[in-house]
Amino acid sequence: MKILNIYDDKDDAAEALNKISGEKKVVSDREDNQIIYKLFGSATWSNFHQIDMFNLKELKTVVYQKVC
């Protein structure tokens, strides 16, 4: 498992946790006076796409336009 993303809000972290597949967990951590939530899971393209990382939806559109 790798750290996939960091969230400031517990609800955002829980929502992302429900979207990804495979082994996964959310861990809370205190940074100064703020609590952050780290999302751990499998570093797969599918999981990155599900949590909207790296603009993969935009990349898919661009690639599709180049092919067609």
C-alpha cells in the first residue's frame, strides 16, 4: 500500500476511500494544530482515475480526440 492522497476533511477522505478498490485505509495525523487524513491504497491507474488524480479524465479526452 502506498499513500495516494492527503485530505483536510474527514468526509472527503471517506468518500475517496469508498471509490477505490483493493487494500485500502485512511489514517488521521496531526500536523501543527490541524488534523489531516492520509489515504492509503494500491497505486493503480484505476484508483487514480476514481479519485480524480492527475487529470486522467482530461487526458482520456485528449487522447481520444487525437485518435479520432
